[in-house]
Amino acid sequence: MRQPSKPIPVGIIILLFGFCFGRANAQTNPYHMLDNWAQLPPGRTLGSVIGVDVDREGHVWALERCGGNTCVGSDLDPILEFDPSGKFLKSFGARMFVFPHGLYLDKDGNVWATDGKGEGGKGQQVLKFSPTGELLLALGKRGVAGDGPDTFNAPSDVVVAPDGTIFVADGHGEGTNARIVKFTKDGKFIKTWGKFGSGPGEFGLPHSIDIDSSGRLFVGDRDNNRIEIFNQNGEYLGEWKQFGRPSGVFIDSHDNLYVADAESTPKTNPGFQQGVRIASTRDGIVKFLIPPQELPADAVYNRPLAPGEKPVTRTASIAADSMGNLYGAEGGTRSLRKYIKD
């Protein structure tokens, strides 16, 4: 069980940014990458891998888009389980998703996944599965986009507090929602907060969410290049901008904070390099940076490379096991990679 940490006063959170910004790019990388770690069944290839998490047994779970960048028309399972060596164990979820997006494993090993689009009477939901693939709970209306207490519009991620309270990061940019939705453990609506914008407590794109041992919520507001911090009642506690353009946020049992940035460019976030930044939720000081790793020229990419552009890793979601190993999910390169600390 996690031991509570003392919350940081809002003023200190804001003041820390000036110190942390200068450390956000110039850090050492104590990890080396294992490519081709995930061993798939014969004939099976990964699609866009958009989510990753680790259960208490050290098994790695991945959420991918059915061998491509959508699950529409596919009979493939988007939820896959691997052992620590990368051996494939099982999969499930076929014909239940449109556009898989966020993945979370709760303390009981249940698998939560968000479906960020709607089509053909499916999607726009948050689904809870048992570890064997039994559907236990569905939040939202199948295939219906909305901003009410029982609908979502592009739910990006989900996290569950130790007492079972559910928090959904609902929205994926302009034209969708931009809010956090809170439910009881049984899926009953409690409240929502946030709106589209760039001010305190507003969201450009609430792409990822996790919770630390003191119960604070860390929301990766990707389009505003920041992490926003809230208590569980939605009170705004502060923001951190030293983590680049956060696509994935993961907090381990020791309050180590891992933030995946696959989107920073000189145009979208000047001065920031893509990669995985590692800090603590207690002070936000970036200690390590895993920069993009160069890939073979024939590496799979979801888009054509620009003239002179080299293929590199682009980690969109990150998770850590109890041994300190990291697992990176990549949508753009359709990969699941393991990183081992030197």
C-alpha cells in the first residue's frame, strides 16, 4: 500500500517551474532499450499501441488498435497481456472498440480501457474488464457523443482511486469535451469539472490522468504543454510545464512520475525535446530524460517521413514495473518497447 505524501502548497508548485524548466531537457538517460521485446503470435502484428500498464504480477498489458489505427471492421483483440520476458499470454476485446485510447489496471487487476470515437453503435465509452476479459462495467452510451452525466465525447484516459472512485479524462481537442468526470465505484455520476481553454483548471486536451499516493490527480493537458494538478473534488492545485507536451502520465507506488512526450516540436512547444521525463510528484524536478531512440530506416511509421527525417521512437504512453523497468507504447511506430535501467 502506498504511504501518503505531504501535498505541495500551490505557491511552491508554481515557483518550482522556474528551476525545473532548465532541467527538463539536459538530463542523463540511465536506461537502454530492448527492441522487439513483445513476442506476438504468428501472423499477428501490432497496430498503433496507445496504452500500457503493469499488473501486480509484473505482467504487461497493452492497448492497441487492432493491427492498424482503428478497430472498425477488425476481428482482432485490442487488449493484450505479456509476461515480463515479452511472452504473449492472452488477448480479448474483439469487436467491442472503435478507437481504443486509454488503458488502466486497478488494484484488483481489472482492466479499464477508453474508446475515443463512435461508429456503428459502438465507442465513446469507458469499459471495465476482469483480468480474464469479462465485461464488468460500461460507462457512457454506446456510440453516442455528448457532454451529459452519462455520455462522453472522445474519452482519452481513466484512473481509479484506491476506494474505487473513477475519474475519466474526457475529450481530445477542439470539437470534443474538455473535462474530468467523476463517478462512484459503481459508475454513478458524481460531478464534472473543466472546460476548453488554457487558464487554470481548463483543458486544451486532457490526454492522460493518474493519481499519486496522497490522492492528487495529475492530468496531462497536452495541447497546453502542461500537467495540471487537482484534488479529487476538482480543486485546482497548480500546474507543471517542465514535462513537455504530455501524452502519457504514469505514477508508481513510490510517487515516481513518468511523463511521455511524443508531440513537442519547435512549433508546438519551442525549447522542448520529445522523450520520457522522470521526476517525483513531491517536487516535480526532472531527474532523467529518455530521448527518442533512432530506429532502422525501414521502421513502420503511421505517416510518411519528411525529407531528411530519421525514424525515431515516439513514446505516447509509459508504465513502470516494481523492478524499475519501463514499457513504452508507441502509436506512431506501432511498437511496444521495454527499457531497462543500467
